Amino acid sequence: MKPRRWGFSGAGAILLGLVACAAAVLAASGNIDSSWLAVLGAGALLAFHGMAKLQLLDRARRWERVPAKVLERGVQEVWSAGYPRFRPLLVFETRVAGQPVRSSRIAPDPEDHEGEEAEAHAFLQAFAPGAAFEAFVDPRRPGHPVARVDVPAARRRHYRNCVIAGSALMLVALAAGGYLAL
């Protein structure tokens, strides 16, 4: 049996446990005001969000690859924070465990590919109707294959920055409470 690698999920569980313990100690001691506890919590959530997304991307690269065929494609306009964003739409067919499966999932998290209209069209260039490509199957959800598991570099940097910023917020909150000397 292959030894389990410590990935982002292991680090995320440890981080969340440490933050929960620190928050409980700080709250019980009364040595930190509630606004710093809120900063500590916000930092933990931000760091955990980034770690969870990076862990999903890391795990997705190891999903099973299966042949697939493009059935149709297009671009969908979605509104986010009052601004239009564009998401590539792709319908494809593949076989999972010998059964035909139709999917429209472009990625583990479709929001990773939202952006400018030109970006959506550029993403779809590799998926001409009728073209063959390799799709990815999550062993946890085999009935929901995805077309791609990679994300734009800017999105990956965003997730790393969430981990860094969240960790910095937690350090500031702990230092403000006198539990960490910076």
C-alpha cells in the first residue's frame, strides 16, 4: 500500500484545529477583544478556502482519464457583483464503467473559468463539435466527468494568495492578543 501523502487537506485540518484551539483559549482568557477574534476567524476561513481549492486541483490531476466526444459548445453570460462575466459551456459524452455518460462540467469548479468573453472563446478553441478529447473522472463522483482539471495561472495564484493572506491575518490577530511575539 502506498503511503498517504500529506496534502492540503491534512494541512487544512491541522490549521483549522490550531485556530479553533487558539480562539477558545483567547475567548476564555478574556485577553483579546472580540474584534480580533473576528479577524482570527476571517483569516482561518480565507486560508482554509485557499487550501481546499488547491487540494481539489491537486487531487483532480490524478483522476482517471477517459476518451470523450464534444457534442456542443457555447458561451454563457453570467452576472457577478453587477458586472458581466462569461463562462464557457461544453456538452460532451463519454463512457464511465461501460455506461454512456453525458456531462456539461468543464472543470471541478466552473467558476474557475469565468472571465472575459475572449477568454471563454479561447478556452473553447480546443473543443470543436465532434472532436475527441480526454475527460477526467472523479472516483468520488464517477457520474460527473469534467472536461479539464487545469485552471488559469491567475486563479491558482489567487488561491495561494488566499492561504498567505489568511495566515497573515491569523498571525496579526494572535500577536494583537499577546499570544505571539512578531
